[in-house]
Amino acid sequence: MASNVNGTEPSYEQIQVTTEGEISRRPSVSENEGPPSANPPSEAGSDGENNAHKPSDPSQSPSNRLNDWFVWEILGLAISTGVLIALAAVLAQYNRNPQPSWRYMSLNSLISWLSTIFRAGIVISSSEALGQLKWIWFAQKRERPVQELGVYDSATRGPYGAIKLIWTLRARHFAVLGSIAVILAIAIDPFAQNLVYYYQDMVDDPFQQALLARTDNYTGSSNSSTNMLAGSGVDVVLKANVYSSLLNNDPQRPWATSQYSCPSGNCTWDPVAALEARALCADVTSLLSGSCIEPEDNFGITNCTLSLPGNQTQASYIGPDDGKSFRTGQEKDMIFVSNGVDTPVAESNRVNTTLGVVQFIARQKDLPPDRLLKTMSSTDGFEATECAIVPVVRSFRPSVENNVYKEETLATWGQSSLIRGDRLVAHYDLVPPWGPEMGTDQPNQVFGYDVMSSRVITKFVQDILTGHLSNSYGALYYLSTVPDPIYAGRDILVALGEGEVVGCGDYLPSRLNCTMENIAQAVSKSFRDSRYRLNAEDESGRAVGRVRISVTHVGVRWAWIVLPVLVLLLGILVLVGTLWKARQRCIPKWKNDLLPLLFLYSDMTDEKAGGFGLPAQGSLSHTKQMKVRLDTSDGRILLR
């Protein structure tokens, strides 16, 4: 307090609070006088026995030492730091992984518990630091309004008081950082909950298997050897698949997909190698040659012929006569000719063993008779194609996604060699230079098919595609030119001519290409399904894959952890700064204790009265046995 009006040093009176609750004042003494005896003779005893058995200083008790060193606050920050690290570790472990299925707690519950513990440590530390900063604030040189005691005290109790403190201090004091920490601590739990989100993703199911048909060897048919030698013993399943590929307009193309089992509708396999077939097609239009016989040399009938080398495939046009021939009205407008041949003319089809070669000559568009004659004599307006079905070994990576089967081709091997033997057991071998990484069971695994199977498949493919389509007086004529046909050749020619083969366009000359592609896929399915169909327990007839199931996964939005980190840094900064300021000014560690206010109180109604005071070290240990109560006396409320 300031000096009194007489210019003398202020005098202080001391308060005595007895254990019975009585409060009395002793005469005031000046600062120049010695302090009153701490132990009057009446209290000390005559022989000094009390001094002999005087207990140790209570201010040095373990609890006071912990309080002086802010141990609890430091421990709170340490716990908050550990909890934040644990939270980050848990989130990092489960980020992009399946949601944990704990028995008694969910991930969100764990995050809530950790965030609550984290916030408690921060709030406790920051509140106690704000309480200590209150004493530091009033220990500065200039006097402070007493109302600011309440502002500081309310700041330790919640965000509303913290906002008031920031406003009171105009955000220009160190205590503002503690107030910000208290305010931001409110949002810790919402921010922590926003750290995680959930989404559906696929994982392997260890309790289920995915199966896929494959084969490394094809033995054709179970029919008798007599039928196979005659070329009529084609496997009924292969025949059905080929017919379906040409006559079934189902866009799902079931005839092209091998058998598989995928319980969940989502499955994956490692690379698979299997014996299959593919179509090789070449444009041989440049090899076409045409010639026409004029009416004078042919009894009044115009006859034009287009042919490929070797005259294996010929397309003829018989035009209208000159009125002198008995063949009047027999003109025929050729549309296309398809023929199975033994010797291919395309170089690409000569180097591989084939399962049937088909040549196709087709008109590009409809032409009037006179124009057609000129066109046939020059081969303009016609296209010729040659296609072959070639056995291959294909390495591919299959998968099923949302019940849709698909394959990714990795490599194809088509070189084969004939292994001589008995007429019924001779076979073709294909040995791709692959290892298990490409789907083979072992390095240089042998794939193959027997010669008899090759014969019957070749005859079947060539027979169903041998014939022609012509137009006579507006009527279409489909004719299979195979002697004694035993297959549905005419039906196939109708589908080919009218563009009803699935996947084939309206352009007639290109239809053989897609037709042979469909046949190759149907043959491949028949190859691969043969072992799977005959013996489902045979491991070599199936590839085992993984069943994928949809599982809830955890995702982490790491940006939301910024707030907890910021609050932790503020808490550490506030506590370290408070410790430094308290030791710099030698302020007792009272923090949020209310008892110092009782003993530091100065009666403002008496100019000569001074503060009652406390020991310089700020110890409050002597208050443990005090008992007081609020009392009303002379219109004033007193704590007695």
C-alpha cells in the first residue's frame, strides 16, 4: 500500500484465526520494530519441550513439493501428449484397413475416450496455469482492478470466462494463450470424431474359394474311334458352344465364358495358363482372279468366275442370256461364297497348325447386272478373306467384378509340334517358355491335344461354313455345298448372310472375321471346360482364386488432427511460460487456491490498515486446522 498521510512507514496489524473460529487483531507494529515473537512464552512452554519435539516444516511435505513444481500439471500434459501419440498410432494402423471388430468397444468409442482424456489433461494444466498467472498479473508493478480477480478465476472454469479474460486483457498478455487453449479444447472431441470416415472396399475371404475352368490337354470326344476317324465324332459340348456363338444373339456371350465359381460376385485369380484357340484372319483380295465367258462362246449365257489360287474357292455369276439359250431366266446374282479348304493361301495361316481354314469371297454392295459383270471381270467390288482356327496357350489374369467376368491377356504362345505315335494317340504339343509367374504349374509345362480331336474339329468348322448365298429374281438362296452334310451348315450360312451373328456388323465382307472369332472363343471354352466338367475334383482342371467380399474400411482425414496438436502446443507453451514467470518473480505456487485471498485481504475502509499478510514463502499449511463461517455483524458479512 502507499505511505500514510503523516509520511511515516505504514504499520500492519496481524490477524489471528483460532481453531475455535475466533478472529482477533493484535496491536499494529511498525516495520522498524522487530516482529512479534512467533512463540510467546505462554505458548512455548517453560522448558522448551515443544521446540524439542517440533514437527518438520509442513511446507516441505511431498504434496506441497508436487504443487510447487507443477508436477500434476506436467503429468497432465505428458498424459495428453501420450494419448495424442497413441491416437495417431491407432489411426495410422487402421488407415485404409478393415474396421476393427473389437468385442467391447468400437473405434469411434476409443477415439472418444482418448479425446476426452486428452482434453482433460489440457484443461487441467491450462486452468492451473491461468490461476497462477492471476497472481503474476497482480504482482506486477502497477496496481490492478480487484474485479480482475474474478475475471481470471472465471477463465479457469470454462470458455465463457476465457473469452472475458481475452477481452479484458485486450489479447495482449501471456494469459491469453491459456484462454485460447481452454476455448479450443471444446472442439477437440468433434475434431477427433471427424478424423475417421468409413467406406466399403474389397478384401479376401479366407473361408471361401473361387474356381475357374482351365486345361492343359484336350482329348476331344468320348465317341468311338470309328466316328473320330470319319471326322464325325466332334464333342457335343463343343458343337453346342459353336452353334450358340453363331445363332445365339445374347449380348452376354455365355458361349465365350468358361465355367467358374465366385460365391460373392467379386473374385480374383493369379495368372492362369490354359489351352485355347484363336482366329487368324488375312485379307487375300489381292490374290483374287476373275474371268468371264461371253454369250457367243457360251450358248448365249454370260458366266463370270472369281477364284483364289488353287481354285479351291470359286464364285460364279450366271447372267441373263441373249434370248437364244434354253437357260432363259436362270441368271444368278452371287452374294458370297464360303469354303473350307485344306491348304491356306495366306502366309500367316501356313506357319501354324490349324483347326480348320475357311475362305470367303463376298460382294461389297448390291450392283445391277451390267455393273456386276464389269466388276467381276476386274475383281473390283469384291473382297476375299481367309481365316484359320489356331490352337494356342494363353496366359491371362481373370477376375470377376460385380458378377461380370473379364480377362486380361498377358501372353500367347502358338508354336506346336507333332508328336508321332499310334494313330489314335498322336498329339500336338505346345511348350511355352513360361514359369509359374505366367500361370503354368511348372517351368516349360507341356500343353497339347490329340490328332483325332484336331481332325473332327477341323471337319466340323469347315462343314458348317462351306456354301454360298445367291440372289435370283429377288429371292435369296442359301446352299450348303458339303457332300452329305451332317451339321447345321445352312442355318449358319443364313446367320452369316443376314448379319445375325452376334458382334458382326452390316458390312458383309468383314463378317467372316467376327464369325471365326466367335467360333474360336467357343472352342476355347470347350477346351477349358472339358476337365472342369468331367472331374471337378481334379486340381489340374481348375484354377483356385480368391473370393473378395465387401468390408467396411477406415479412412483417416489427417487434417483434423491439427486442432489437437495446436491445443497441446498451446498448453505446453502456457505451462512453461507460467513456470518461468513464477520463478522470475518469486511468486508462490497458489494457482487456483482461494485461501490466499483471505490472508491477503486489506480492509479498504481503514486507511491505516494494511494487508494481513502471509509468510514470504507463501505457505498455507497452517490453514489446515482453521475453521471459519460467514457471519453478519453491523450490516456487514464477515468470515469469522
